[in-house]
Amino acid sequence: MQETFKYPFFFRLIYRYGNLLATFVLILYMLPLLNFTQASMLQKLYAVFIIIMIFFLNRYFIRLNRITPYTIYVNNDSITGKDFFLSSEVISIKIADITDLRGGVFEGKSRGMMRITAGEKEMVFYHSLPNADKFEAYLISKVNREIYDRVVKLLKEPQALKK
């Protein structure tokens, strides 16, 4: 299989810059608290809580964007991710080196973030990737037997609960 997967413009925008919108909304919640001299202790604690939320939100987005390629090339024996946020890095993972598949479909959910792990290397992709189901099926079919069995078992569990 040789194929290229790219996110549509809208999803690239959301995944790359969604934290800016969330940060802006949190800052709007802090505007009434700008006059700290007349604020009560509870309001000051609320402002500190919002600052902490902004910090952790942006830290999470930065960490996630470091391992989310916005262009994924699939070759017969490897997966190559490039077009990372603020980086020209290229990550290549051989199919035989994959040690884990986590999240989203790989854990029996219909949507969500999915992780491909191969030792120290890690790549993240989302279900909004065009033809993500084809990419997921390819990954599941090519990984070692232990990972395959675990993923297939988790894929069957939600179906058993519906019956």
C-alpha cells in the first residue's frame, strides 16, 4: 500500500490553533478580575485557577502538536509523518517496529485520538483524517499478532454490549 493522508484545511486549523481560541475565552473570564486591589480572596483564587488552566491547556496542545503529523505517507513497510507544527522534522516508523496502538478505534471507540508507538517514536492521528478507516485497517492488519489480537478484541466488545 502506498498512500498519502492529509487533513482538510478546517481540521488542520482546529488542531493547530484551537488552543488560541480556548485561551482567549479563558482570558475573557479573567477581565473582570483585572482590578486585583478590590477583588476578594475568592476572586483572586479564581484568577489563579484560570491562569493555571491556561498554562496546562497550552502545554498539552504544544506536546500534542509535536507528535501530530499533518501529512502521513504510508509505504509498504513504513509510515512517515511530516508537516508537524512549527517543525520541519520527519518521523518514520517501520511497521515491524510498532509496539503499541492506542486510543480511538484501537480501544473500541468510534472516534478520538489514536497513537502509534514504536519504541521512543510516537505519532498521533485523528479520525477526521480523510480515509482514516483505511489507514486504521492497514495498521491493524500489519502489526504483530499480540497487538492485533488486543485491538480486535476491543473492537468486538462494544458490539457485544449492544446486543
